[in-house]
Amino acid sequence: MGGKRRKSDDDDDVEAEASASGWKKKTRTTEKEEKEKKEPLRPSMIKNKEKRSELHAKLKQQKKLDKRAKAKARDAALKRALDLGEEPPEKKVPRTIENTRELDETVCKPDDDELFAGNDADEFGSILNQQQTPKILITTCRFHSTRGPAFISELLSVIPNAHYFKRGTYDLKKIVEYAKKKDFTSVIVVHTNRREPDALLIIGVPDGPTAHFKLSKLVLRKDIKNHGNPTGHKPELVLNNFTTRLGHRVGRLIQSLFPQDPEFKGRRVVTFHNQRDFIFFRHHRYIFETKEVKKTESKGKKDKEGKSENVPEQKTIARLQG
């Protein structure tokens, strides 16, 4: 009656399954722990806000220290190479969008005769060939902001032979017809929201074309510290990276706003830089300054004590004034 029950084959199978399942569970836990050990802890893994911010600050500080250590190692390697008279290590070039960009087939080459053949026959040929002087009419939308007049005064100082006309209640079509009668070559409409100007509409007169540009991050001359005042000289125009067919067309449209005989004595420069579908605008004036720079001669004259003499040297420095 009280004897032990004899194990059956079914019991052996149950124990084997249990041990097998336990072995599998242990294996999964071990793999998870190893994976957590290999992967570093990221702030996004932490749900607590304070702990997450603490870890983020630690990682940021560690990244800063690593960057400083690498800079010190580079400086030490450069100094060691110069002391030994060896060639310094090559400077690494950072990977950017510009130097990793694939070759674009739409970029126009300088020897593209088909593109440049139609330049004289387009709408801007008479202006760019100096057969006609650019004359610009500037107006606004019907409701302009508080910074609108300041921006218009900036345009009048940048673009020579530009004239401002108050919009009033006139339709844009009537303004363009008036510009045709008065021999204007272009019409610029400044569109503003309640705060500041946000768009420019450039209309070629009389045959077009029309281009619409959005404005962003507008900085006026009065907002620049130690800014200069523009002179009445005709500016030099610089266009960068207008290399595609569309860019070539837009570049000629911008060129038609300015005279083609710049007065270099005024040292005024207007730059339009095309990059990543944005056109960056700058208005500068060159300033040439002469400064004395002390130059130490390593293999030159020496004084009585055997030290090298400091020879002053006149050096002309060109800087830009906004």
C-alpha cells in the first residue's frame, strides 16, 4: 500500500521536456544579457527623464573629452614630424554633402555651345550686352509689415537705378503695363506677412520671365554690428554655383538687375551663392588695411648676444565690411 510508485516512461518524457525547456529558457536569458553587455546604454532606452538627462550629459562630456584627446594627439604628431624634419601627416578631409555628391548630368560645361548659343537671343541679351541700362521698379503687396519699408530701402541701396512706387490699390497687371510705358526692365514685388518680408517676385519687362523666391533669415544692415554704409558706386556682381540649365537661367535673371560696368574703385561686392537649392545673398565692401608684422629671421642678421633680430614688415590685409 505505502510503496513508492514506479516511474513510467511518460514521467521520463515529462522530465526530459522540462529540462529541455529550462535549458532553452536559460539560453535565451544568457543571449539577452550578452546582447545588453555588447550594446552601450543609450538615453533613449531609459524611461526616467532625470536619469536620461544625466546619461545624456555624461555622454556629451565624454564625447568632448575624446575630441580634445584626438586633437592633442594630432598636434603632438605634427610637432614630432616637424622636429624630425619629416613630412607632416596628411590632413583628413571631412565628408560633406558637396564632396560626396554624385556627378550631376544636368551641370552645364563651359564648352556647351548649345547652351551659350541662345544667350544673345534671350530676354536678357540687350541688358547683358550693355545695349540697354537696367531700370528697376520696386513695389510691395497691398498690405506690408513694419520691416517692409526698411527692407525696401536696403534694396534701393543695393540695386542701382531702382525706383520705389507705392502699391496703393493698383492691380499688378496695371503696374506692369506702367513699367512697360516708362521703359523699366524689371519689376520687383516685395511680399510681406504681418511681421517681415517673406517673398520676392521678379518680373522681366516686357517679355518675362517671372521668378518667385521665398525669403528666410532676413538680416538688415542695421542689425549688423559695426556695419558700414554703402556708397553710390556700381557694385561688382559675384554669382557662385549657378551651373545647371535652370541655374544658368536664374543667374542671367539676377544679372539683368545690375549694371554690367561695375566701378571697382568703390570696392562694393554683391554676392549670390547657390547651394542646396538656396541662394545666399551678401552685400560687402572691401577695406584694405596696412599693418606692421614682426618677422623673425632664423638665418639672417643677429645681434651681439647672438639672438635673431625682429624685422618689421608691411603687410596689406583685405577684409570685408558688412
